Amino acid sequence: MSAERLLHELEQLHRTRHETFLYGSDDALRRHTERTTELEAEYLRRFPVRMVTASRTRSGARARETAARIEATPS
């Protein structure tokens, strides 16, 4: 599978995850989970050193939450 196709498949799986979780049959959810795991493992195998956005780490998330609280606090 090409890298472009792999990314497309992953995007599609991530886009449909919530609906499958809420409304899919047990078999559909199991298959969705298996396929997601397979493709994510393949992505990580191909791209072990990928760009990680600082804001997507735990410390980045905490910084966003702190900034949002400060912004929401009346002066």
C-alpha cells in the first residue's frame, strides 16, 4: 500500500470511529478496531521518526488549558 493510500485509509477510519463506536454492531466495532490497530502499526513502522507537534503533547495540552482559563478570567 502506498503511503498516500495508508494515510487516506487512516483518515477514513479516524473519521468514522465515533459513529462505529456508538451505532455499529459488535462485529463492526471489533473489525474497525482491528483495522485501525493494523494501519496505525504500519504507519509507525514506516515513519518511526515523525514530527510531533508540541501542542499535542500532555504538557502542550496543559499549557492550552491554562491559557484558556487565563483568557476566560475576567480582568
